[in-house]
Amino acid sequence: MDAMIGDIKAGTRPVVACAMSDRDVERIGRAQVRHIDLVELRVDLFRRLSPDYVAGVFTGAKRRLSRPILGTVRLPHEGGRAAMDEETRYALFETIVLLADAVDIEIRSRIFPDVVALAHRYGKPAIASYHDLEKTPADDMLLKMVSKARRGSADIIKLALMANGIDDVVHLLRFTMDHRKDRLITVSLGRVGMVSRVVNPLFGSLVTYGYVGRPKADGQMRVDRLAEQIRMYWSGR
């Protein structure tokens, strides 16, 4: 099923997102921007976390990059780089929801239902995410996360799971294909999982993530290389 993120209809073709910090927004060149469909601004990677500073980065990114913006403030135990209490995190979501085209909030977060409600109040889609940085869980756990996200009225569900071997990559790909109507984003993390960033979007995952500057997650590909791979295989469809 399709899902709108700004002017992007995710589901009609693979969407290439670029995970970016505030420094990346300042330094990215035009040649790199042309490979990007969607910009994911990782507020937990910003140098400062004051509402005015964060709002300024989002406003500047929208003007400079001319791409839809996905905003998130990632939890440390799901890959984030800045520790803060949930009240502070929610206040940052209140800032970015006005400037982003969509937000991403962890399913296991205490503020998950509040952030989804906040996004919908402003007519923005909410991605409900689940990151396991150690393993790829069995299907019953994945189905539990999907069910919880659906009950919480999430628009898209993201599953990012550590691959400790090729069997984990195949497992998540199979899950993606079996649940492709559920508006999933799926990623196998780690070096062995790198192939999933190209393959999973070809078989139902709505968005794939690359980087500029430095990788923001284990196994990410540079965004220009990722976009070239996606174009090469998708052009044959």
C-alpha cells in the first residue's frame, strides 16, 4: 500500500533516504543531493539541542536541499547518540513536527502514542520504528511489534535488525515479502546485512537509507552508491 511523505508516494518505487546530522546539512554538495529522495534529520546527532537551533537546521535543510524531511530523535538503546529524558525528547518532537513532512518514533518508547497523535494533529505521517542492535528476532516478536504499531495508528512500520549471518538477512527479506501490504520499511543491520539496503526495497520495503559524511547506522552505504544500485535493478522492472 502507498504512503505519502511530503510529495513522495512511498510504495510506487523504492525511496532513497539519506540520514543526516546538522553538519551534513552544512557540507553536502549538489552532486550528492540529486541522489536523495528523502532527508532523514537525526536530531540526536546535532551539536546543540535547543529548540531554536533544531528549528533552524530543519528550516535550512528544507530550503537548501528541497527534499521532503523525515525527523527523528533516536533513543540511545536503539542507535541514538544523545541521552535525554522522554519529556525533553517529546518537546523536540513538538518543534520538528511543524517543520518535517513525517516523524519517526520508536514503538517501545514511552512517548510513542503521544508522538503519533502529535504528528496526526498536524496532518503528518508517523513511522513507528523498532531497532534490535544485537539480533534478528523470530517472526512472533516481529509480528508483535507490527501489531503494536498498528494499534498505535502508525502509518508506516520500520524494522531495523542486526544480521549475524546470511540466514538473518533471508529471514527479514521473507518477512518483508510476506507482509508487503503492511507498509513496512525493513533493514538488516551490520556488514552482512548491507545487501538488504538494495534488495529489500525491490521486494516491498518502502524506504532504504544511505549516508553522507559518516555512516549513521551499522552497514549503511554511501547514498550515491546506494541510489545507483537501486536505479540499476529497479529500471528492469
